[in-house]
Amino acid sequence: MNIILQSLNYSPELTGIGKYNGEMCPELVNRGMDVTAIVAPPYYPEWKIHSGFKRFSFNTTHVDGVNVIRCPLYVPAKVTTIKRIIHLASFAFSSTLALASRMFNKPDVIMLVQPTLFCAPFTLLFAKLVGAKTVMHIQDYEVDALFGLGMMGNGITAKIAKSCERFLMQRFDAISTISYSMIENAKNKGVDPANIIHFPNWSDTEFVTPDTDGSSLKAEWCFSADDKVILYAGNIGNKQGLEIVLEAAKHFASQPNIKFVLVGAGAYVDTLKALAHQLQLTNVFFKPLQAWARVPEMLALADIHLVVQKKGAADAVLPSKLTNILSAGGHAIVTAEAHTELGKIAAKYPGVYDCVEPENTDAFISGLNTLLTRDLTQTNSVARGFAEQFLNKKQIIDQFVSDLTTLVGSKSKSKS
């Protein structure tokens, strides 16, 4: 099977969509597929092109059996709504040129990852010309996220954007997405349930385990064995609402053995650092993103993990960081409303993590106090069991390959 992935993000990005794409494509190659990845140079979550990659030119390499075509794009130094739109549109334009260059390679499947929806019109046209099946894989509902977070209001612009999204989604042969709530959202947008594939994010449950010892990294970061480490690791952006972590740190300032550690990068990191300095917080520590090889250690050193989001984001964006927290058997607080996917999981699997209301400082602090009374040295067996049952990488990718095979098979039958 010949498959083209079209996506903004790819390895060596360490978090989010880029990490999953970078793991998925070599796995597809290992299963006998010919894979081309049309992607941007790595820039996320720092919003800065990584050293050694070109910003303004196309570049083709062969990595782990994958033909990787890097496309130029605009990356703003400071992210605003307008600049983000230009950023997305620039990749749509350059990736369209790269896709056109594959005209005579006869792909069986073109898989477009949302974001960005801007790519969809030409992706659909190209697939029609070459006779390929189309899959839109939704990691983020970018339109829902944009309007759910109040970034562009809910007037005529919102109606037009949502109508365009519905129109485009309904024209893909299949829509895949990462959670059951996001599947319901696809149905609400008019997608035929028969054309929806559940393709969740995963964890390497054999690499990220509760058996890892984090004491070495804990000492390296100058924490004592008795310190309680409350960890947030991942993208540091506006949609997370991480000010609530600083408010909690201020509340616990009189307990010097409780440390708040934020590991990551993003458009909001300097703002958050400035706020921590303004509040004179000595119990908050910022660390850079860690190489994948050290992630199990980082997860192991934490007593409590944080998955923080603003209201309106929890079903538009399912946090990928949670998969590894669960695989590590971590104790976590997740800010999510009861009706969201995260809230439903917490209700169905009591103890998997603790849910608190988003943007509610009192509830957040209360949740931390509750967790701090537990024996945090013990593995969260509910979380680990959930990961082993539902987040195993091999099983998830095997199922997706089966779904793609069925999709391509339907094309062959329609021709005969």
C-alpha cells in the first residue's frame, strides 16, 4: 500500500502531533507500506524552526524508511490569531506544491492530519485526480478550538468557518479521530458513522512503565528525596490556562517541600515565567523539553502529574501527554468538565485520575490537597491497567492498518 501523510508536524518534534506522526510512519513501513510524509520543518512547541532545518526551501530526506518532504512555512515569533492563520495557510500552499509533485506516484491513501483544514480542498482534488482514498485524521478540531476558546467570537465568521468545515469533512472517504467524544463531534458535523475510524493516540507501554526509577533525575534537578514534585510536562501555550498552576504554587508557598515543575516550551512560556517572577514564587521551576529517552525518568520523579486545559478545550483537544502519564502509573489531576471525554473516562474508571473543574483555582487546590494525603509512592494500578488495555501502540497501529486495508479494498471493489 502506498500512503501519503500530509501534516504540519513530524519528528524530531518531541510532543503532540509531531511525535505521533514520527512514530506512526516508520511503524507503517515496518508493516510493508510505502510511506511519504509531506510535513513542515520541526518548530513546535517552541514556535521556532529547529537548528539544522531550512525555513524557506523544500527538502527531501529518507528517515527510518519514510520519504520525508519538508515544506517551507511561515512561523511567527509571536503568535496571534491572524499570524496563526497565515502560518497555517503558508503550509497549505507549500504542501499543495509538494503533493502535486507526487502526481505520478499513484498513492492508495492520502491521510491529512487536522490541523490544518486549509489543506483539505486541494487534498480532495488531488485524490480525485489520482484515484486515491482520503482520510482526514483529526488530532485537534481546530475550528472548535478557535471558537471554543473565544479567540474569534461567534458571529458570521464562526458560521462560515463551521459550514466550510462540515462541507470538507463530509467529502473525505474516512474521518479518523482520537476519542469517542471527538467521534460524536464528527457525527454532529454530518459525517456518516460508517466512515468514521477510531484511531486513538497511544503510549509505548513497554518503554514507559511504573518500574522506572526517577531518583537520579530528581537529584540532578536539585530536589531532595523528601520533596513532593508536582509536574506539568508538555506544550506551554495559552489554551492550557497554566496560570492556575502558579496560583496553586502561591497557596503552597508555606510548604517548602512541595515543588511545582513545568517542563516544556511554547508561545506562552516567557509570559508564564514573568508572572512567576512577579509573584515571587520560589517553589516553581521551569525546565526544557526532555529527550524521549529521559521521559520515563521524568514521569517517575513526579508525585503528582498535571493535565491542565481551559474550559471549551477538553473535547476539541485531547491531551496526548496523558497517555504516558497513565502508562507510567502516575497520579494525575486533570482539569475537565464531567460531560467531556476526560470527564467520562474518570467516571467510568474511578481512580484512573482525579478530575476537577477547569479554571477553578479553589477546586484545583482542593484536588491537590486530596492527592497529597494519599500514598503517592504506590503505582496507580488503575491508570496502568487502562494504558495496557487501551493505549498499547502495537495494537492501535495494527487496527489502523486493518482499517486502511479495508478502505483501499473498497476502492478496488468499486472499480471492478
